[in-house]
Amino acid sequence: MGYPTKIQKIERKKGNQWYVNFPNALAEAMNFTKGETVQWEVLSTSALRMTRPDYRQRQRTQRLRRRRSPPPSRDS
């Protein structure tokens, strides 16, 4: 399923900036976090690849935290 997205251009005296916004459904499906760094690679004039350089390390860290946390208490 595709997610059509408009590209925005902000023109300033010091230079232009381009913005691509992700639809919320896509961001949630990809488990993005606020401030996460992504890297773009140009495959051709019609295709880009976005990668998440810190994703694997973040996944490992989260798994280790879950293992170290004590089991929930069973108060009755």
C-alpha cells in the first residue's frame, strides 16, 4: 500500500530546506521514535532508500533492559 506525500520547500536567504513528512500510520508501523536519525541513499532519480543506522543497536538495548528488569510483583 502506498502513502502519497507532498514534498515541501522552504526558501530562505541562507538557503533552501526540503521537508518530507511521514504519514502517522507509516511512522507507527515502522516504530519510529522522536528524534531518530535516518540515512538516505539515492538509488536513481526516481528511487530513494532510507535506512536506520541506529535501529539494530536500539533493539539490542531494549531487549537487554527487558531481561534485566525484575519480574512484575504478584500482589493479591
